[in-house]
Amino acid sequence: LDDLLAEGVSGRRVLVRADLNVPLDKQTGQIADHNSASAPRHGTPDGMRIADDGRIRAVLPTLDALVRAGAKVVVCSHLGRPKGAPDPQYSLRPVAGRLGELLGAPVHFATDTVGDSARSTVEALADGQVALLENLRFNKGETSKDDAERAAFADQLAGFGEAYVDDAFGAVHRRHASVYDVPARLPHVAGRLVLREVEVLGRLAGEPERPYVVVLGGSKVSDKLAVIEALLPKVDRLLIGGGMCFTFLKAQGHEVGTSLLEEEMVETCRNLLERSEGKIMLPVDVVAADAFAPDAAHDTVAADAIPAKRLGLDIGPETVAGFAAALADAKTVFWNGPMGVFEMPAFANGTRGVAEAITKTDAFTVVGGGDSAAAVRALGLDESSFGHISTGGGASLEYLEGKTLPGIAALED
Ligand code: 3PG
């Protein structure tokens, strides 16, 4: 971005790919983000609310710099996974409102991505003004596997900029038109967020200071398998909680009641445990409930004694203490995925306890993944007590796996 700013962008149209894929809350009630509790609520006619605005705030340094330099800033992003056609529940309109508030100036919202509204909105931009295009994924061409279809969409999108800035770290692992094909059509640079993410995650992928402890949670083992394989030789300890731990507990020979289970992954997990040289730590107790509900009856039970009709929704206190002890002397920590259903207060203690243990270490600590970052904020934890909170979920994991990420490769070209 500094290279582009040095060239001068005043009066030039700069297309910025951001990742404004924020969690939306259907309930008209409370905003989940405690940090934004005082902020006005934004909603679509369908009553969608921004539950956590972390990803919007993360792109502000890049947008601020461009605005101050007098660029005409055209921002584009995806939101959720609509199926290539307009779908009001995935509209970026509420995001435009919040972005405008954070920037301190209104953001002009185009009600389509590359159609008449987008064209007239972009044409009307004055120097230093910002426009946000409607959800990229309302267009088939954005995510198409067909190169020609993607190219046609990329041509239209690229027409809105004289230069392209990628600040969508959370989407750099996607070979999508706005991430991969547009930079081939315009002078392209990395934004401040992408640069910082790559610097920090690069430090973890290189020679992290030891002990290096990784904490993994979240619901699906299958999503994390590749990263577990890649990390095992590198880490000193790998602590596993969240919904994915039950497939590992099953692989250890325990019954897991009605807990989340990926039966077809049990054998793979058993194999991983055998090869892990004792590095993998699993829960020794869990909070087991009689339903997936905030007010469900629940008890803490040993991990090898989960009742047949109960499901584990959090790790238990003994596990939190064990994980905290395993983290205490760490010099590098990477955490991805909540330890339980932290959105429900009864099942938030595991995530809170582990997060607090991470902040108490002297380690360089990195939180990866939209859910864990949202958990940090939703639980009211101090964001500044972590070394870095990555905006990337899949992207940060794939980066640590050592994969070539299409969005990064396109910028390095
Ligand atoms: C994310 O939430 O990880 C990014 O915004 C990418 O979203 P996607 O997984 O729908 O491509």
C-alpha cells in the first residue's frame, strides 16, 4: 500500500477487496459484541444485525490511508455464502452503515455489484469518498470454477479501479474472481491488514520460539485435519477442545453420548493420536447437557463417562486447569476455535478459561479464526492482551499448513 500511496492516488479510483464477512445475528435483540454495545445497531429490513464488527475495524487502517490520500475508494466484499444470486439476508447494506460510522463519513452503498447502481455510485464518487458494492457472491462469476465465467466477472469489477488493493486476508485462500483474477488486470498491492497477517503468521510458520503450544477447537475435525498433520511435527503441545474433541475421545475408546461426532474420522484420529508422541492433550472432563440449548440441564462429567443421552457442550474445569498448565511456560501460542458453545453463557467457561490462560503467558500469542476472535470480544476479554488477532479462519489455517494461497500468489506476481 505504501508503494501505491507514494505514486499518489489523489483523484484515482482504487478498488479494495476487503473481507467484511461479519457474523450477522437474526435476533433483533442484543449485539453479541460487547465492545460495540454502545454503537447504534444496523439492520436490514429482515432484521439482520452485525454481531461482531471486528473485520470491519480491521480494514480501517487501509481505508483511512486511501481516504486521506484523496483516492476514490471502491470497496468490495463477500458476506456469507449466497448461491450466486441476490439474497437479501446476505446484503452488505448494514455493513456500509457501520463502516461509515467507523470512518466518520458516509459510505455510498451500491445495491448491485457490477450493475447500474454500482456504475453510477462509483462515477459519483468525489476524491476521498468511499463506496461499498453489494455482495460479490450475488454473482455466479465470483466463485465460479469456470475460468471464463470468473474472468468475465473480474473484467467488470476491474473496470471500477485504476489500482487494486487486497486487504481481505480472510479470503486469500479462495481462488475467486475478486481475489485471484482482478489483480491480474490492475496494478496490485497488499493492504495493511494482509501485510500484518502475513508477517505474523509467517513468524509462526518459520521458527517459532519454543515451547510452541497450539490450541484447537471448533466443531469439525475434518476442517482441521490438514493443519493438525502440518503442525504436529512443529509444535511441542497440541491441546484439543471444542466439538471436534469428541471424535478424538471416541478414538481413545470413550463413549461420547449424543455429542458431535464425525464417525468416519475416528480411525484417522486414532492414527493421529498414535503418531503424536504424546503431544496431543484431550479433555479429561466435559460439561454435558441434555439438549443443545442455553437453559439445558447440565453437569460436569469425566470425559470417559459421558451419559448416553447427553452431549458435551464445553470442556470442564479440570481440563481448563490442565490446558492452563500446558500453556504456562509457552513462548509461542496459536489458538484457533472455541472450546465450547461460548455463545451460551452456561457453556462459555472453557473458552473463557483457556483464553485467559493464554493471556497470562509471556508467549507471543496469535488468535486465528473468525469464531475465536469473535469469542474474545463477545466474552469481553481485552483484545490488546493477545499478540495478534487474525481475521482469517480458513486462511490462517491454510497459511500455517504451508499451502500456496491464491490471493497471496496473485499479489506476489
Ligand atoms: C471466512 O469467514 O473465513 C472468510 O470470510 C471466507 O469465507 P468463506 O469460507 O465463505 O469463503
